[in-house]
Amino acid sequence: MTARLIDGTAVARKVREDVGRGVEELVAGGGVAPGLATVLIGDDPASEVYVRNKRRLSVQAGMQDLHRHLPGDVDQATAAALVDELAADPAVSGILLQLPTPEHLDSDALIARIPPDKDVDGLTTSNAGLLAQGRPGLRPCTPAGVMTLLEEYDVPLSGAEAVVVGRSVLVGKPMAQLLLAQNATVTICHSRTRDLAEVCRRADVLVVAAGIPGIVGADAVKPGATVIDVGIHRGENGLRGDVEFDEVAEVAGAITPVPGGVGPMTIAMLLANTLTAARAQQGMPENEAG
Amino acid sequence: MTARLIDGTAVARKVREDVGRGVEELVAGGGVAPGLATVLIGDDPASEVYVRNKRRLSVQAGMQDLHRHLPGDVDQATAAALVDELAADPAVSGILLQLPTPEHLDSDALIARIPPDKDVDGLTTSNAGLLAQGRPGLRPCTPAGVMTLLEEYDVPLSGAEAVVVGRSVLVGKPMAQLLLAQNATVTICHSRTRDLAEVCRRADVLVVAAGIPGIVGADAVKPGATVIDVGIHRGENGLRGDVEFDEVAEVAGAITPVPGGVGPMTIAMLLANTLTAARAQQGMPENEAG
């Protein structure tokens, strides 16, 4: 392969270490360690793994683990009451509702109860509006993690052509906003795009968040482009992404692997958001670590 | 010229007539006529003209004119108190703060006091978030007006390449979101875009909201494209837009004139939003006129 490998595991470790130092400074400055309330409803094994990792790494960064678990058959009112309780609790800096919730629950309605300043996943309508209007707010973790990777690898964005594949509320749409805020010329593609490969070939920076294994191959990549693969799928030969890694790595200038690319960044940015939230709630100034 | 002329004056009239019928139906159904509270601060002559037109056309559509005028030297607290009073008044369906406000005032802070369901200009962070997340809400009037023009002229959007020039919070950004919601492949350009003409030439639908007279010429237009000019500038020979009309009209398939294109749509959509707001506040179902 000729592309430079973008090492998300290493960058995520650096971000978590920076957050750990930020937590120490917050406490040393008379503040309180940030508290992360992960909320898991039910016993989905994949969700349990995700939540366990978030808790472990938040503790490693010096945060308080304020995890809450509800049974899978909980009713909407009880789940809502838990979110309200966490919203009112000053020890809780951030609330993370692990998705998906069981089908009988309205997860949107639960998210809407999270106060914007504790919305460390950046999922509330309020934080989406702040991002759209270019105002400070908590950004969704995955696209924020992509931005940190691009920054760490000095990928030029101002004036660059950026193409985002996928328009989800969680990733594609906020990704486009964040790239635009860094002065890229941004195109957003999706299932109705007529000639996906042709549009992708324009990209200096290509972010693929389609959720379809291998949708982007070498024919969709301009030589030298930076390719960021947000997809993650479990296949017969282990994990893979939305990008045909082997062939694209021969064309691209830089590429994220799966696993070890965007994945580790999501939790790292969750911790960064939790520190940012705690600082703001405690009236402490933002600094570089956040 | 070879391009079809998109007649915004005629479409705006049709929208206003539809709104007028919607108001009649609302009242006939036991509801109350919508009330539009235009708020003018100071005596800027251009703003006075805009507000006068909004009031005149809202009355023509059967709405209550709840105009308020504050002196140009009013302090922030007094202006905020007026917005709060209108927010609490059940006769007020929509609040329109005419911009720009005098420089000593924080207009963003005033807009933030408008309840989202009375934000008929679609400017609040809440409505920006609803748009970004693809949820129902009040949309900014100018981009909503562009969408209505495209719909009235049966311009295909699904799978089409749409290019938006300009990334303002009022026009460019919500415009991109609305085109994306109609399944266009959307590119957003701005002052840092490397080769604006090259990017614009990809567009089947080109919306120009740069605020720079004549920034888009014939070299930036694909033959047959639909060109929507949001710009309006007062020059030596009368009003003109962001598009070099005469030369582009020889290349485009359809084009909006300035004046008489997007301009009249903005007030029409304001009235449509006010009716939508009134219906929602009165618990009346949405119908086609809104």
C-alpha cells in the first residue's frame, strides 16, 4: 500500500491523555471531577460492550462513573424520569443514552429531555441548531473525532473539496457542517446520488459514512486524497468498513483503517465533550485540552 | 434570451392567495385569524419599507396586524421585554424582528427570546436544529421561497446536482439542508472555494446567495441548468442580482429575474409560516395551503 495510515488508536490515546490532564487541572483548580452518566436500557450484548468501554476510559481519564442501568422492559415514563433525575443532578456533567434503546421506547423523546449543556453525544436539536448556526455547543462525537484526525494529520481543509457520503443526523450531516466551518467546499452524497464514484473522485477529503460495506472502491478516489472510513461492519473475515481498504490504499494519499481509525475517536471525543461540559457547568474557562 | 423565466411575482401571489384561503378556513372552523407582530426598531428607511409591505400583505391575507415600533435608542432590556410580551400574548401567532437592529443592540439575544413556534422567520437555534435533523419546524422564509419556486416550476431535485453559493445562516446553510431533504446531491460553495465557476458548472440547480453583484456569469452555468438568484443590489441602472442575468439567460434552462424572482417569495413564505404557526397554536391540522 502507498497511502499513509491514519492511526486513530494513537490519536485517540493522545486525546484521552489530554482530557486526563484537563481533569487533573480542573480538580487542582478547585473544581469537581466530571461525572459521566451512561444510561443503558436492556441487555443488548453489543451495547453492553460499548458502555463498558466508555465507563472504563472515563474512569481512566479521572472522571466519575455515574452509570445507570434500566431493565429492557422499562416504560417510557420511568426512563424519562431517570433522564430528568440526571439532568437535575449537579454531579452529572454529561448524560449518554446508549442507542439503540428497546423498540417500545421513544428514544428521540428521551434525548429531548437531556439539557443541551449535558448532551455530550451532541444529539439534541439544540446542539444541532448551534452547529448549523456556527455557534459554540457540544458536537456529535464521531464527526468531531474525524475533524481531530484531520487536524492531527495536518490535512488542509480551507478551499479543499470535501465529499461526505451519507446524510445521517448522527454523522453525515454534522460532518458536512464541521468541514464547512473549516472552509472546505463541501458536497453531501447519499443513496439518491446519481453517480457516486464520479462525485467522490472530486474529493481532496472523502468521508464515508454510508453504512454499506465496501461502497467506496478505488474508482471513487482521486489519487492522493485523504479517505476517512466511518463504517464498521462485522464480516466473515473480521471487521471491515465502508471503504474497500486494500485497493483504495493504493490510490489514496492517506486512509483510516477499520478497526483502529475513526472508531476509537468516538469515545475519546465523548470524554473531551464531558470535560468541556463540566468546565462550562463549573464556570471554568475552556483550554486546549478540551 | 433562451431560458424560461421563473416568475416569482406570480408564484408569490398564488402563495398569498392560498394563505388567504387558509386564514378564511381557520376562522370558519372556529379559529382566530393569525396575528403577525412585526417589530421595527429605529427609523431605517429600507427597513420601514420592508415592514410596511409585510404588514400590508398580511392584512390582505386576512391576518391581524400587531405591529410594534420602538425608538432607535431603545435599550436591550426594553427591547427584550417587548419580545417577551409578544411571546406571551396568545393573539400573536408570529413575531418578526426586522433586521438589522441598531448596532448597540444584540439582535441574536433578542431572537433567542422568540418562542420557536412563533419564530416565523425561522431564525432561532431551535428551528435551525429542527431543520438540520429533518424534523418539522418553521423554515427560514427565503430558502423556503426558493423551494416553492422550484416546486411550482417542476424542477427535478431527486438525484440532481444542486450547488449553493453562499453559506449564511439565513440563506445558504438552510438552503442546502432543504435541497438535501429533497434528495439532491448538494454542494455548498463560499469565498474560500478554489474555482467557483468550475463547481457551479456541475449544477443542475444553482442557487446563488453570495451577496456579491454579478459573481456568477455564463461561464459558471451548465447549459440547461436552473439558476436561482437570491442576491439583490441597488446599482446605477436599478436593481440587480448576484447573477449576470443577460448572459446567463442565454445558457440556463430557467432563471429568476431580479427583481421579481426570489424577492416576492420571502414575504409570501413569511405569511405561510404565520398561518402554519397559528394553526399549530390553535390545534388546527396543517393543510395544503400552509
